[in-house]
Amino acid sequence: MSASPDRVAGASPDGVASAALDALAAAKPATVAKPRPQAPGEPAQIVWEEAAGAEGAARTCQARWRSESGQAPPRRVVVADDTMKADTAWRLACEGSALLWRGDYHNARQLLQAMARRADGRARKPGKAPRPPAIPSEAFHLHRMAQAQRARTLGMLLIPFEAGAQIPLRRAPAVAEVLAEAVAGTPDADLADAPFVMSLRELLGLIGAHEWRRKGVAIPVLGERIHPWYGVYSPIRGEYLDLVARVPLPARTLAFDIGTGTGVIAALLARRGVARVLATDLSPRALGCAQDNLARLGLLAEAAGPGGALRATTRANSGATARAHELPAGRVELLQADLFPPGRAPLVVCNPPWVPAKPSSAIEQAVYDPDSRMLRCFLSGLAEHLEEGGEGWLILSDLAERLGLRTRAHLLGWIEAAGLRVLGREDIRPRHGKVADADDPLHVARAAETTSLWRLGVPKH
């Protein structure tokens, strides 16, 4: 029988305070042991002490540590099971002690939900109201700090894995395929070869990403589903694709798609009749994801790396809707590159990260762009990659402007400094749920947000 979400293993509410003290006292061996010296390039290790044998003698344990965000392994670790109460777990996590779970897997999920309610409740607890942020940028930074703190604390509930990515807990799911998808082509590709530890919160994220990848995301303007991979941004905000679908093409011979991600923009351009689309990305995950999606759609010509072609495909499109008779669909080639491929094109499209801030994980790299690096590099290099009379399409939200993180004058100044001029601009309002969420700390900025497709060109002399 599953335990109560707030009281794992059914503890009495009246005993929470004393039980918390008991748990803290029992948790003295919060890993004093240190891991053996780590060789350069060797994966990080997590160390803890655990009772072993009939006499319960403490022994030092060590395993590989897995963190997508690169977070260091916790220095203090407490072994926890179904007898641990949610208030105790929350207090330990807030104090920086990780909880290595040895109980029932579903009870661990319930405990994480209970901890999340405490995190959200603390943010909304009654009492003296906090001073409202003076400016939007302050609200943004406070919001991100709160998100980071919440993620760190909830990330303290850890799940052990045996070799083969097996979870040695009661009622644990089989996740070997989920893990294999997430680590393929990364330094953690050999993760399942030996025991390791990761946070339950991260594991649930991997499982959720696996379901997104399996089911796909419906793209109405494409009439298809795109299947995002873990660590590749999902095109769930489709309004920018409406812009790409409706703005007249300057030519149908060739287009560059810079930072292709899932490949959705490249697919849309090919479906609009662009004969050849060169799509670039620096991330091996993104290129693998784009290759998979374009192959599903029957649009993939070849995938190329820095040294040449990876492989060609002749996979037929078995599930595509029949709109291709209006215009023959083009083909998409994939190239691993930091922004531009060699040469020039009559159309160069880029949908860079919209917010100039530091990402804290791989998935955030599609949203946050430190110091607007990708945006500025795209603008500064666009002119030398446009054919005469060609257009650069910059897809950008003005959310950063609404938050006071970047001004419109900055953007226009970068465009002018790059030797470009604005040929036109198409705007659209977002349709995502946060636009109407008055409880969102960034509601004022999001409610006024506009997404634009800027048509840029080189002035004629």
C-alpha cells in the first residue's frame, strides 16, 4: 500500500517535530568519507556511509555521479527509506544533505511531491509581503534565483542504479531505454556500465522527455508531429512557425537554417518548396534529433559533420500528409557547425535563444543566451552569407526588452553595425498558457510579449 504523500510510511503529524530531531540524530554519518582522488576527465563520484551486515556496521560506498547540469555531487548524504517523513526530508534537503533512497520507488515519488509542496508553500507563506521588485529585470533575476534554489533542494532526493541502469528499489520502473536515449553521444554514454546515482527529479525529467520523444509534438502548420529528444528544445510554442509559414520566400533554391534544433524550421522551409535547405547546429544531440525527424518526414538528404558526410538516407516518408503535390518538397542536409555553413544563400533563417542570461542546463541553452552571443554573432556574420538581394530572417521575441534585459535600441544598433537594414517585420502574439497566468512572477512582461520575424538585408550601394 502506498504511503500518504505528506507522511511517507504514515507518520503522525503530531510527531513531526520530534521525529525530525530523531532523524537528524540518526543521520550523523552524513558522509564524512571522501572519494579517492579523481583523475582528469574521470566522472565525478558520490560517497556515502551505509549500514552493512547483521551488526549494522557503517561502510563507505562510492558510485558514479550523474548530473545533466554539471552540479557537483553532494558532500553530505543520508540514507533514507519509507520511514522518513516529508518534513524531515525537506529540512535535511534545505540544510544541504542529500537523501539516498532505499525504500519503495513510488513512495520516493510521493515524497518528492510533498517536498515540492513545501517549496511552493514557503514561496507563498503568509506574513509580511516581500517588497515588490522595483524594475522588471529585478523580478526576472529574483524569479531565476528562486527557480534555481527550488531545483537544488528538490534535487537532493537521490536514486541509486546498479549496472545495466537497473533501479534496485521496490516497484521501480525499467528505465534502461530512457537512460540510453539521454546519454547517447555524450561523455556519459557508458553510464550504465557500472553503478551510479542521480536525482529522482532528473530521472523524472528523463522519463518525461522519453514520452515527448515517443509521442511527438503536433505542428499544425506542418501537418506533422515533431519528436524532440532530451536536451533539445521542444517546439511547443508554435506561433513563430506561423510566421515562417506565411512570410513570402525571397527564393526557393537554397536556404540556411541556423541552429536547427529539432529540424522543424528546416522541415517547414522544405515543405514550402525550398529545393535545398542546409541546417546547422553545434550540438550532436540536436543533429541526431533533426536527422531523426527529417527522416521520418522523408526530407533528409544527408547528415554531414565537420569532416564530411555522416550518412545518407533513402528512408521513405510513410506517414506524411499529402500536401507535397502543391509544390515539390525540398531536401535538408545537416551540418555540424557553429552558426553558418560555408557559402551564401538567398535566405538565411535563425531562431536564436530569446533571453540574454546564463543557462543552467542543456535544455536552457535554447532559451538563454549569455550576453546575446548567438544573436550578435548571427547578425555580424549574416551579410557575408547572403546572396545579393537575399534576406535574413531573424525570429525573436521582445520578452528580453519587456524584462529590461535588452533594449530595442541595442538590437537596432547591432543590425546597423553589421551593415544590415530592416526590410520588414511580421509580428504575432504568443498563445502559451503563461500569457494569462496572473500568478506568474513575470506575468506583466509575458502578457505584453510579441514574437517577430525580422526581414533583414544588405543595403544596395
